[in-house]
Amino acid sequence: MAREGAGLFAAFRVLGRFSGHVPHVLRYHSRHREFYLAIAVGRSVHTYNVKKLGIVAVSNTLPQDITCLAADRMLIFASYDNILQAFARNKEVVHTYEGHKARIHLLQPFGDHVISVDVDNVLIVWNIQSEEEYLQIDFDKATFAVSALLHPSTYLNKILLGSEQGTLQLWNIRSNKLLYSFPGWGLAVTTLEQAPAVDVVAVGLVSGHIIVHNIKFDETLMKFQQDWGPITAISFRTDGHPVMAAGSPVGHIALWDLEEKKLMSQMQDAHSTAIAGMTFVPGEPLLITNGADNALRVWIFDGPGGTGRVLRSRMGHSAPPTKIRYYGHNGEQILSAGQDGTLQSFSTVHEKFNKSLGRGSINKKKSKKKGLKLDTMALPPITAFASEVAHQSDWDGIVACHQGYITCTTWNYQKTSMGAHKLRPQEFSKHKPIDIYATAVDITSCGNFAVIGMSTGQVDVYNMQSGIHRGCYGKETAHEGAIRGVAVDGLNQLVITAGSEGLIKFWKFKMKDLVYSTELSSSPSGILLHRDSGILGIAFDDFTISVLDIETRKIVRTFSGHHGRINDMTFSPDGRWLITSSMDCSIKTWDLPSGCLIDCFLVDSAAVSLTMSPTGDFLASAHVDDLGIYLWSNCSLYSLVSLRPLPADYEPSLVTLPMGTCPMQDVDMSGDEEPCDEMIEYVSPEQLGEELVTLSLLPESRWKNLLNLDNIKKKNKPREPPKVPKLAPFFIPTLPGLVPRYIPPVEENDTQSKVVDLGVLAQKSDFYIHLEEALSTNEYKAPLDILKSLGPSNIEVELRGLAPEGGGSMEVMLSFLRMIGMMLSKKYNFELAQAYLALFLKLHLKILSSEPKLLEELSKMSMQLEETWVHLQSFFNQSLCVLTYMKSALL
């Protein structure tokens, strides 16, 4: 039976996704007296507060990516393809509007209605509550292709439409009449924005012109032009400064002074891609911008010159991550290197702990002067990196190699910047070769040394504190082919290198001598060492994986099953699982002790990098053409997961990537599905086999101290006699014993008899009666169950009462011995039999020695005990022998 979704890993949430190409929406909550920001991220809507830019809500995911976003006082409207949906409480979908035939690209809330326009030029006015069409207008694409939509302030029931032809139209949508047609400026309208003044609208054109126009008198008040292409967004300040901001496709923002009608300042490289959305917060000197570069920024205008500075921001990679690794031992930070050339740290706890270590650069000072766009000093993206926290506060703790670049860079996590050293061989210090580059890197567990492998087969060691070259492995090169992986063991004894020619070599770390070399079945594509257990995972170009024990230097496991290049591997913290990702879009978990595949699932796009948390709670993955880092929770930590090997014909199911902060939201998990056979909890029988000795499940306090009861009574002897209570007790009195029973109420008689009733004293207990019955029936289960329910003191009282002087008889004593014999022969409740027999012998040794019947029964029991113990001891000796061998022998 195929398991639903990922059996071992469940989609949890996404890190590092903050913005897309859809403009954000600013909302005001009158009860909270706070501004909130809704932003489309993939298939869900994230809501942030503007005050701290902290995420307050994540909506449920839609079937496809959101293409358009708008909001009114109560609802958030989001469209995907030709469907429009409305979210309530920033979370669940409450309305769906179906009627468009093409993709929706414009939205405008309008009182009790919402207006949507699709790319086929159909405008529909929807009634929000009833979800019905109120009005539909079809425009001719050749004469008026709708490209912008606005409801002018104070214009009742009217909307202003901009077109690709450059003309504007004012419509009354209640009477469905065209009120006025503006001739326009012969250039396509890209955006319309209401100015703070009534009747005034800013019109953004494809040429970069901004026309501030009075629509009441059809007069142009002002005209501005920017040189960076079409206007993508416009916003006006409303805090007393007459300033208009305009966004461009290259990421620059122009600020215009409306009183002096001139350009006031420019904010270059506000985003690295087009400005998607831009809004001034009403009454405050704050500007919110977002773009497709995965950045969301709040700018404050509090300095001279009128330019803004970043007050708060949330940003991730603007190009997909190439390598991710957990940083440190607490499992709270993930280091990520992206194709955008940056190295960033994402927190799994809260977004406020995220930080960017910046872009790699040959010369930081020159790079800053030139700016992002003209930076010729920028280094290529990082392909591999290694980190260590041992000396992170003293010197750089991260070393990285770049795509097609010979120099490796160091990075400082605490300073969140590039480090002090550039690591490259001495012979290339003056010139940079084109065809030689660093391919693999590792850092020692002490944080003192970096080992770097090159495409020529050379392997060098550098000191992380000083950046000094400390030698290389091999006479000239360590391998004939390119280095595919380097690893240093946990004690700095061995360096393991893998070459593309198919060799794995072991070197002494300090002496640089070759210790051992072994030929592999194929050319390796990468290696990964689990330092704690000394296990080396090797991925091959033929899509197989081998596991090598560095102690014995032998391959102990080989796995095959991937049908594409293996992108990355990661070990679980205890070294029991090896998790691999491949270009066949599968993520597989291999169990090393059993050598079996225990979990496999498919994803939409192949995982390029994997890393597992040092605490074992999450698996993180980065995917092809995806900006996010996806967290998968380890289900085995909190639920029953079958870790049995998957069958050969197992078909993995496709799992959707986690989109929000909580996966599988609003999914009813209490379905009527029958539980899988594998998942039914196993209930152990009372006795596994008749030949095995089984102990009872009773706690030790019930039987272990039976022989020491005299000492315990002496210790627990009361210092004062018990006092008679003056009044009736608050609680109803109970009988002593492990099972609480209430004392029945005693009727008080006026005349109290002083004659003692001897019948009460001679009363037989339940245990005694059952032992008497067992003499004839030979069934000892009932008396044994009674004895098991009693405490140590009561057991002693019962056993004392078996002797003739205690009101018992020889027959009952014989019956008790037969009960113990039955327990020994059936080999269950073994420790109870020993404890009860020991107490019985201690109490009645004199009587037992004088009675031939009882002596005969005891001699039988002695032989039985001896035989059972010899049998047990042989088992113990065998198990101890195997354990000792396993501990000492090298397998």
C-alpha cells in the first residue's frame, strides 16, 4: 500500500520568500489603529504589520500562483488565472467569483462590489456578498485595451480606465454609461494613481512620462519624465510634504517636488528588479516598496536632501539558492548561497533573526563606489562552502569557493560580511588562470584550517586565522583528475579526497603523507563525511551511492535507485539515515544499519541542495528555479512512522512544497480511512513463548522488599500513638490496600457488648479460600491474581496466616507450594515466584522441616529451580559473549 504523501517527512513551511512581481496592498485596521501590509508570495498571501514588519498571518494556499492582489476594509481579493477569490481574516477563502474566460490582470474594490478586468478586455463588476455579476462590459482590444484602473476620490459610482492606446475613459458603472473620453497622450498608460487633491490623477506612461492631470476640466497640471523606462508605480506623500514618487523597471525610484515642479532626488538600486508596488503610508514619512527581487522594504524620509533610507526590510535571495547548510549546533540558522552571488542566513525561529552576509567581491571598497549595476568587482556565485562555529568570535568561520574562480573567500558570521582573507595557491598570486578553479572545500572541526581542492587535482591547506598557505597533499597534485570532494575527520587525523579519475585517497592531516588509496567503481560526483560516526557518503556519476567506513576503509553499503544526477546528500544527526536528492525530482532516505530504502517522495522541481538539522527535527531543501528554502518536519519525532523497507514496486507520491508557515492547513485529518497494516500498534502477548522466562509487569516496590519488611517496619514505627478524631472526618474513611474501598457505615448501638466475637477473628481471607479450592481443582490463577494485587505488608500477613498457629493448615501450605511450582513450570511471573517463595521459607522454615509431605514438595521444587536457572544462565552467558565481541571487534 502506498503511503499518502511523505511518510517520514511532512511539509512544514518555507523560509526566505518575501515578495514577488505582484504589487503589495496597504490596509488600515481601525480597531488596532495600525497599518497592515498584504503581499502575494507564490500561492499564498502574507500579512505584515508596518510597525515592525513582523508577519502576522499567512493565508491558505490557492491552487496556482497569485497574479493580482487588492483589498478593502474587510476582505483581501486575490486572483489566479481566471478565478477571483476573497480571503477573510487574512486566512481562509470565503468567496469565489467565476466568470472570466481569460487571466485577470486588474482588480479594484468598489464599495459593496469588486471590479476585475481580464487580458481579453472584459470588465466584470461583482457583488461581493452574493458572488453574482452586477455588470459586464466588453471593450474592443483594437481601440481600447484596458491597462489601468482607478476609482477617483469623491466620484460616486465612477471609475477611470486607462488604455494601451493612451486614451482614458470615465464610466458610471451604476448606469453603465461612458461619461467622458480623454484623448490622452498617444502613449500606453501603465498606471493611474489618485493625488491627495480631489479631481487630480497621476498618469504613468510607457515612455517614462508622468502626467498630473485634472480630470474634472481635462487639464494637464504638470508633466515629468524619468529616463529609466515605463512608470511601474506612483505614490504621493500625505504627511505635509508635496512629494510624488515614481518607480521604474530597473529598480530606481525618482522623487519629484510638486511645488517647484522639479526632480528632488533619486533612490538608485532601491531594488535589483522592477519596482512592483510602492505606497506612502498615509500621514507618515514612510514609503513601502516591493519587487520581484524577493525584497520588501520600508524607507523613512527623515534626513536632508529628501532621500529615504531603509528603516526595515525583509529580503531573501533574488536568484535561486545553490547550496544550503545548517550553521551551528542548535539547528536554528541555515546558511544559503544563491545564484545572485550573496551568502545569507535564514532563521528557523523568526524572520527578524535573518541576516545577509552580502555579495562576494574582489575589492569591497571599489564595489561600494560603483554600485550594484556597474560592479565589475563582484565574484561569481558560491558553489560550495563549509562553516564551523568553534572560533567564530575570533576569526572567520566560513570558507567558500566560487563558480569557475580560483580564489576561495572567507566570511565572518558575527560581522555578517566577507572575511579578511582570499585563499589561493602562491603561484597564482599575481595572475588569475582561466581554466583552473576551486571545486571543493572543507573546514576542520577546530575551525583553524581550511582544505581546498582544485580542478587540477591539487589540494591545499590554509590557516583560517592568518590566511597563510600551510602545504599541499601529494608531490605535485593529490589526484590526476579534478577534485570532487574533500573531507577532514573530527580529530584532524585524516584528510579524505575524491578525484574524478575514480580514486579515494586518505592522507595524514599533519604530515601530508598518503595513508591509503582505493579505486572506486565509478567516478565520484561528491562526498560527505559524518564526523561523529566516521561514515563517508560517496555519490557517483552513474547515479549510485556508496557508504564507506573510514576506520576500516571499506565500502559497507551501496544504494541504487536514482535515475538522475545526485545533487546533494545529508546525514541524520545520529548517522543512521542518509538522505539524497537527485535530478529525477525524488528525495530518498536510506537506512544505513539495515541497508534499505525507508522513505521516498517526489517534488515538482528537483532539490539542488539538502541539509538536516543537527537536532534532527527538520530537513531543509532548496529547489531548481525556486527562491525559497523549504522545511520538512521529521514525523518520526512526534508520531508513529513505519521505518520498514519500501517494496521494490513502491511508487513514490508527488508532494507539494510547503507554502505558508503551517502546512496542510484546514485539512481534516480525522478521516474514515482504514489504518495501514504497518501502522497498527503492536500489543505484546503475556508470554512470548513457553520456553522463555517471562517477568511480571509489577513495579519493584511490590516484591523486592518482602524479605526486609521487619527493618522497614522498625524505620516506619510511629513516634506517637494515633489520636482519636474529635469530630466526624471530612473525607469518607477507606480500607487500607492498593485498591481503595470505602468503610461501610456502622450503626451505633446504645448498648455495647463487651464479649469478643471469636468468629470474626477466625475469618478466612479470599486468598486462603482460593488456595483451599485449588487443592481439588488445581487452578492457581485466582489466588495468584489476589496476591499480585496486594502490597508487601498484606502479602506477609497472608503468608503468615497459612501456618497452623496463624489459623491455617498443612494442606493450604502444600497448596501454596504447588502454586509456586506451577509458576516455575510455566515460566511466567518469574521474579514474583522467587520473592514469594523466599518470604514463605523465611516465615515457616521450622514447620516445613518437620513435615515430610511439605519436604517432598520442596525437594521437587529445588530441582525445578536448579534446572531453570542453568538454562537461563547459558542464555545470559551467550548474550554477554556476543555483546563483548561486538564492542571490541572491528567489523
